[in-house]
Amino acid sequence: MLCRKAVLSVCFLLLLMPASGWAREMKLLILHSFHAGFAWTANQQAGFLQALEGRAGAASVDLRVEYLDAGAGTFEPAGFDALFSHFKNKYTHFVPDLIYATDRQAVAFLHMYGSRLFPTVPVVFSGLHDLDLDTQLNPDRFFGTFALPDIGATVDLALRLEPTLKELHFVGDDSVVSRGLRSYVRREVARYYPQVAATFYDSPRLEDLAAHLADVQPGLWVVTSLVGVRDKHGALVSVAESLQRLSASGRFKILAMEDIYLTPGVLGGAMNRGAEQGWLAGCLAREQVFNETLPDNVSLLGNTSRSYLFDYLQLRQFGLSMEDLPPGSSVVNQPRFLWKQRGFLSGVLIGLVVLQLGFCGF
């Protein structure tokens, strides 16, 4: 009897243990630079979690998500001390297996305080524009993908749309991202298109940006970053609202380099996609942190591939067709064309004719 009870007890304990190679719950901490609900942030997280879904050895994920609400990029090391104390108290009894960080401020914070909070926990990041920060990161703990825009493709597109272009205007919110991109853009433009001069105007004030564009009337300009734009009362303005207001300052072809800026009023551009950034970071985590061998068709590049995306209404406004765009371009916000509706109506009419003929035959 005792032997039978012992066997039953062992079997019961075995049933309580996780299956699939003794898999256990993976603890994941995600640290975002920006606020909850921001599309670029949400898309990166969705792509990252999708890439982790097929990871071997993880029965489920214990997920914790934090937002730094960086806004215009003003959340800098001066505010990191308070954040460190907050996280130190909050995560005393939670040690993640992996940390996923999006964009500069989150990566900078973990660079400064990560070893004191979670000394041995690896960090995978995406959305980083700052190559200088990358050189300071510990390569044994930090792995990631970069959101550097394809300046060559952007200038090439600008010249395709405006063949006589001599000056290309870049407009931003004077944030860490927009300021950090200036030297990179200047270098890339001078390297590949010396006949084109790159000029920059940055301000966190929406009124200043609108007044500048109304005064200069560049005809074509490029968005660098508009995440930190504020109105005259100091309230943060959404990306979509900012671009709608700026596009009303003149007749502009507005190009963007990230998919979150493809909002009403923006023509399109050679863009990085947030979801792809996150997905590649998830694949990188599986390969570098969890030592998985991924299929050959999964390319883990330091810079994600760019996609040519365009808005249908803006193409119509400027009289542009697919022939005017780079090969492989995609167009969003296309209406349901009449031929599709006519196809349905034609089917109905044919059916009615057949029924009428049938009745006539009788």
C-alpha cells in the first residue's frame, strides 16, 4: 500500500511539472522609450512577441512592460536616477530572463543602470538610431537592430519626383533623434549626391515648424522626427495631427522614412517598419540569447530593409502613377475600385438575364 501511494505521489508531481522538455515560464521585461499607444512602439513590441512565439523551451511568458514617456527626447540621464530607484524597488523579486528595449532612451538607461538592476540579464533592442551609443554598449549583453534610414533611397526618390532638385529640406522636432540624424544625413547625402544640399530646420513648437514651411515653401521635404512636437500651450501633439497641420502650410510633397509618419498629408517614402524592427530583434534574441538555429531564410541584419510605401490620395493630388514610383512600391489607402463593384453588379445582371430567358423559354 505504501509503495502504491509513493508511486501515485511521484506521478502526481510529474504531472505538475511543465512538459515539452521541462520547459518553464520565461520572464520578459520590455522597456519602451515612448508612451503607451504610440504606433511605432506598439508595432515593435508586436513584431518582437511574434518572433518569440515559436521559441523552443518556453511554455509561456511572464511579461512586464514599462514606458519611459520620453516624448521629445528630453528624458535624459538627469531623470534616470529616480527611475533607477523606482525599478530597484519594484523588481526586487522579479529577475527577467531577457530584457527587450525599444529606441534610444530605454537603451541608454539600461546602459547606465542595467548592470546594477539585472547584472547578468541580456538586453535585445530595436529602433536605435544612435551609432555613438552603440559603441559604448557591452557586446556580451547587448544585441540589437538599427532604424537608420536609407538616405540614399530617400534622396533618389526625391530626385525621381523632382529631377531639378538642388536643395533637400529635412524637418524635425529638435529631439535627440532629429539632432542625431543630422550628421548622418549630411554625410550620406554628400557621399552619394554631392549635387544636392541637405538643409535642416528643427523646432519642438508646431507653430514654428508651420511658419517656417509656409515661409520657405520647399515644395518637397523630408520628416526626420515629429514625436516631440508641442502646441503653443506646451501640450504634446500627435504625429498625425502635426503632419496634417504642416501639410496645410503649403503644397508639399512630404516624404517620410518610418512607417508611423505615413499619415494623411504625407506622400510616402523609403521607410523602416516598426513591426519588422521588433521581429528581427526577436529573431536575434532567439539566436544570440537562447542559442537557437534559425532557418536560412531569416536574415538578421544590423539594419532592417526599407520598403517603399505611398498614400493613394497624395499620389492622385500630385498626378502621380505607379510608373512614377520606384519598382516594388506599395500603395496604401486605395479605395475599392469601381470595377470590383461592377463585377458584383455584372454578376447580378447576368443572373437576372438568365432568369428572364428561362421564363421566356417557358
